[in-house]
Amino acid sequence: MTDRPTLSEALADRGDRRLRVVAVHAHPDDETLATGVALAHHVARGDVVHVITCTLGEEGEVIPADLAHLEGDPALGPHRAGELDRAMAALGVDHDYLGAGTSRLTKPRWRDSGMAGSEAAANPRAFAGAPVAEAADLLAERLGILLPDLVLTYDAQGGYGHPDHIQTHRVTVAAVASLPEAVRPRLYAVLTPLSWAREDRAWLAERVPAGNGLTVPGPDDPFPPSVVDDAVVTHAIVDPSVVADQVRALREHPTQVTVMDDASAPYYALSNDIAARLAGREGYAEIDPGTGDLLR
């Protein structure tokens, strides 16, 4: 599938009014990495865009040497909250935390669970272990106030398998399903068509200089679960004009993200030092909130 409708075209029945878009994410920086193109695109359209973040990302690995003292320290969560404030200001997006009501100064109800099997997962406040119904009730209450037309989140595998991402999917699906049908938003998962992922790897292989410390995955290396057959991805936002906005927001997340300086061909890396392209495009597929399955 090459020509996919945009998310706004999927909501053409809502008329010409400004759409209300909410993205639900697990940790600070996920919103810009996973759905930054959609957020910036809808802001540019004049839509009302909001992000709800489920944890402060207390278990994140810190990249810069001058901030290395934050890794594993209680100060990391508040520091990342400040990064999120600045990133959302760069995008022109409002935001708050799950279970914190409308106050950004209030901590979210749950904390970062870390990767599967980590000590953090045993913390009684770990989001991955939160009762889904309790978290969904809190999210549904917030959505009932924001009244979005469109909610964005991860697929059932959480994009790449992080327990908090998987839990975010579960909680978001349950929250949307619980809303009255008259105000129930359309729910979409962010996905990458396999053809795009292959194009991006070839693009990186041509442009990432050898010896700069980054790894470019080979064409036969495995892809994360969010890379799917092209036919699964039914909608897309292709808007290279918002990449500069996405880059500005990502630069506000320096503990987690390194953005390369080539403004004409931007790419980034996380703490794993694997290069990833910023191509100005994102794919989506609608989620059935009754089952959590993708609609085809």
C-alpha cells in the first residue's frame, strides 16, 4: 500500500473544525520519538494536541557524561519531567501525567518499571504491574475532560517490547473502550511499514559516517515488532516540513537522545548507539477498543 489516508482524513466526518488529538505514552521522550511527526503535523494544522505521560522515566539510561550522575538517582525523574516540559513547549503541545489531574507539578501515580526482569519491575509503584482497570479509569476520566477525536498510542507489543509501553497500550485500549460511544475517540497505533524500515536502513548506510561510534543495522538484522507488513499500515502522516520541529523537541531530551547535526538529513541515536532516521513520516493502524486488535 503506497497511498494511505492521513489521520485527519480518517476523521473527515467530524467536519472542518479543529480536531482534538491526544497521544498516550509511557515515558518522557517517547511522545516525540514515536509520534512526533503526528504531534507537530496536527499543531501545524491548528488542531488541539495533548500528551499524557504515564511515568517520569526514572529508569532511563543517561547518555551525556555531564549528566551521568543522574542515572539511577531519584533526581532523574524530575529532570526528565523538565525535559518533557521544554520539548512540549517546542512543539506547542500541552501535557500532563496519568493520575496527576491537570497539574504538571504532581507526580504520576506510577513509576518507570525498567526493562523486563529489572529490579525496578518489583517496585510496588511500577507501572507495568499496575491494575489495568485502575489506570484505565484514571485515563478515561482525563479523556472525558479532554474529549479527543483521536487517541494515539503503541501497538500491543509496545513498539519494541518495553513492559511500560505494553501496559500503556492495555490501559489506553481499556480507557477508550470504557467511554460512552457518543464521545469515544478513534484509537490508532503507531507502526512502521516494512518497506519504509528497509528504505531507512539503506539511507542510514549511505549517510552515517564510519567511525562515529554509531551502528547502522544491516538489511537482514531483525526489526522491532512495530515494523509490520505494508498492508497492515492503513494510515500515514508524511510531512517532512515538521522534521525541524521534531528535532527541536528531541534536543530537549538530551539524557535519552542524541540528535546528529546534519540538518538536511537528520538522524539520532539512543543509549544503544544505533542510528535511526528522522524521515518525517509515521504509519498508523486503527485499534478496535473492544478487542485491542488492529482493524484491517
